[in-house]
Amino acid sequence: MADYILTDQKKVATRDAYGKALVELGKEKPAIVVLDADLSQSTKTVNFAKAYPERFFNMGIAEQNLMGFAAGLAAAGKLPFASTFAVFATGRAFEQIRNSIAYPKLNVKIAATHAGLTVGEDGASHQAIEDLALMRALPNMTVLVPADAEETRQVVRAAAAHSGPVYIRLGRLAVPTLFSTEYTFTLGKANILREGTDVAIIANGLMVSEALKAAAELSSQQVGCTVVNCASLKPLDEETIISVAKTTGAVVTAEEHNIIGGLGSAVAEVLAEKYPVPLRRVGIKDTFGESGRPEELLIKYGLTAQDIVNAVQEVLKLK
Amino acid sequence: MLTAIRQMANQIRQDIIEMLVPAKSGHPGGSLSAADILAVLYFSVLKIDPQNPQWPDRDRFVLSKGHAAPVLYATLAEKGYFPREELLKLRQTGHFLQGHPDMQKVPGVDMSTGSLGQGISAAAGMALAGKIDKKSYRVYALLGDGELAEGLVWEAAMAAAHYRLDNLVAILDYNGLQIDGKNEEVMTIAPVAAKWQAFGWNVIEVDGHNVEQLLQAFEAAANHQGRPTIIIAKTVKGKGVSFMENQVGWHGSAPNAEQAEAALKELREEQ
């Protein structure tokens, strides 16, 4: 186990970590402006709005215009962070992101919260399960999926330092803080959290925590797991993915996203072309979610440590 | 100066016709209707430097009706952003003059556009940046009339008024025609002035082919404080080429060599 993994894992939502990170960065980078679409209390951009009211702009419930303004601000030299829920950011405003941000390669950071099923009670209309597929398919777009509060802090900084459009996927639910400040996120790099020789579990977002739990359980069954945190979905760390496929000969992916188009697909593309090994994808199985408590939805839709354990057992049989 | 601008508008029209022939596709109607507006902007109003297209304090121009790229490219070439010969390679594989404006490829293009409604939204964002940075530059955006059916236009209009972006000037190329026919047959946009007034904009109505009226309107817009301005410019689609005027068929098809020759003859006679 990597020594930066905490034993006492306090629960913090990545959206909260985003809100804090923005305030911290706002002090260092006067070019940062923050835009929201009437959800600042939920996306936590309200923290920035309080700290720097002159650099916060509410665009009202108008996500297309949120992206258009962000594009214009970036074209005129500002460093805009645009936030709303992931469904509306990537769905409602997809074509604004495509044509006004990604195509002209403008320096806009789209930090979308309430991604995935763990939106919970609001139900399927508000649960983005396809946002990563949409953003990953756009040329020039960088796609980042932090696993916890510490990684979120570092991802936000990396996004601000990177020149060009970035999509950051954040969650509503409080999730375990896995990493100490010793952890280092690097854009384009995956992190190996623990090493084993039987199977590699590649996860991102809140499924990293589940992957670590699954690995602990499998270890008691004498199955050695490598666990990879793949927060940088694009650019993807192909080298690490191929390397862990070589050492273990079997791969399981785990993500809080449709198994179509997200991490599972990205890993499958790399393995199929460069080093085919048996693969199982844990994720949402091409279905919309529903209302319910986040923890119950994760169980119902097959996104738990136990689901990863089951997938590992299946994939081991194919070796 | 009025005569010089009128001559430039005529030259821009000739360039439009010439560049569309080898391209074999493109949008003459809505390019010709906007030639006077662009001539006034680029040869009198805009504070720009063709030698330094990225000058941070420059005025910005966003062609929100991005399909009128030929009129923008012709104007930029006449202004000296790139050689006029390049116009003849419009839309060709590997050439920088894309079918719709690309800010990464074309010097002088301030925003990539083509998907309608998005240019005015980005232009408003630029105007907001100017306010934040306390800069004196102004942002101009040219809209098409069919474009007003895009919801984003009105999202942007609402926000521009909310943030009091009096450094933003929209110009409506109101030629009355769009791909499928007349505005009122496709989607009613009238009453246009009342809509913009209701959204909190300063509205000025002019003849979009009258250079003097256009100049006065831009002057009035620059002096208006607290609200963004829209100049509703009544225009004729295909203006300057008799057989293209008010013909919806010339929205998106290029003239052949013979038609171009006839068009150029008319334009040269008018010069």
C-alpha cells in the first residue's frame, strides 16, 4: 500500500474540496473568474463568491450562456471556472462546449458537480451517467475525475496551471478522504495505490475507495490486487495501464458512470489495441438511475466493493 | 471618408464574389448584405492593428452569423491582416480560411463561430472581461435575423443587460431572409426592436447600407452608458448584385464563373 493512503479516512465531498480549492487559488491567480448558473450553494462556488465578489458572476439558469460567457472571458485573457451540475454542463451546453470552448481551445475550466448516481434523491434527470463519454470524445479536452478531497485540491490546481479546456468531474456525496498531502496528482499520470500480481483494478472517482476495499477483501482470499487510481481520464496514462496488464494478466475497471464511454471504455480501447487481457467493467450498465439514498443506489446499481470482488473472480477464471 | 468607405464596401463585395467561385460553395447573400456594416466597422470604427492582431487592448469583432465568413475574410484581407490572394483558397483542404471563422487559424478573427447564437454569448463574455479589467476596448458582434430564433441569443441578451455591458454593441443584419424562406414564414422574429428594448438594450434602427447612418449609430452606441446597444440594420440580402438581391436561393450557394462575371461587372460599374 502506498504510504500516502490514510488510515483515518474522514468523509468530505469533492464539491466541498473544490469550493475550498477555488478560494485558495483565487488569491494566487487574479485572472480567475468564477461563473455559476444559479447553483452556487450546491456547487460550492459560493465560497469564492463570498471571498471575491467582484470576480464571481451568476449567469442565472442559462447553461448555454454560462459556457458562451466563459469562452469570451477566456478569449479576453481571463481564467474562467464555470460550474453547474454535470447533467446541465455537459448535456444542455454540450455544443457550446464543443464549438465555443474545445474547438477554439480556449482556457475554460468546467468544474461540474453532482455527477453520477450519488446525486441520490433528485433522481435520474439530475444524475449524469454519460458526462465523461461526452467530454472524452471532444478533441482538445482534458478530463479529470478526482477520487477524494485531497486529489480534488490538486486537480483544481493542475487544471488552472494547464493551458486549454478542462472538464473536472465532482460529486455531491461525502466520500472518504483517501490521500494525505504526500499524494501527488500529475496530469496524464495514473497512480498505483497498491501492488499485487493476480489482477489489476483500475478505478476513478468514488470507486477508488471501493477498489481499495475490494483489494483488502481479495487479499484475505490470497488474491493479489494492483489498484490503480486513474483520475486523469484524458490524457490517459496508457503506459501504466499496459504495464499493470502485463504484470497481472487481468483487469477490472470501476467507475460511477455508464460502462459505455467512460473509464471502462478507455481502458478497453488501450488493452484491445496494445495488450489484450481479460477485462471486466464495473459501472452503470447502460441504464438511467432513479431516486433513492446514494448508498442504496450504489448497491442497487452494482457499484460496491463486493461488485468489484465478483468481477475480479470472473476475470480470474478467464486468465 | 464616406466615399472611401463606400468604395471599400464595393471592393469587399467584389472580393466576396471572386472568392466564392473557386470555393464552389459558401454564403453570398448574407455576406453581401453585411458588406457596408463591416466596411464601416473596420475602416472607421474599430480600434485595431492588423500588424498586431492579438493586441490586448484592441476592439473585438465577433461574427455571430459565422456563415458570412466571406465578408469577414474579404474585410480582413483589405485591412491587411493577410494577402488578398489567400481569399481564392477559401474552403480548400489545408488552407487556413475555413468555411466558418476559426480564431486559431485566421489572423484578425477574435472568436470561432458558425454555430448560431454562440458568437453573441462569447462577445458578451469578452465585454465582461473588459469591464473586469477596466479596459476601454469595445466588443462588436454581428447577428443574423434567422439567428434570433436561437434561445442562446436571448440568454446572452438578458445577461448583457444584467451586467450593464455598455461596451457591447450588437448589429443585426436584418435582411428578412433565411435558408428556408422569409423570416415570417420560417419563424416570426418581429417585433425585433421591442424585443431588444424589453431585454434592456439601447436600440438604434438604421438603413444598413447607409454609411452615414451606420457611422452615426456606432457613435451613439459608444456614447450610451449603462446598457448594451443593438443597431438594427435593415439590409437587402445579396445587396449590390441585382440577380442576387432578395433571392433566398443565394443564401448558401456560390456563383459559377459566368454568374460571377455578371456580378463583378455590375459592381465595377457602380464603383
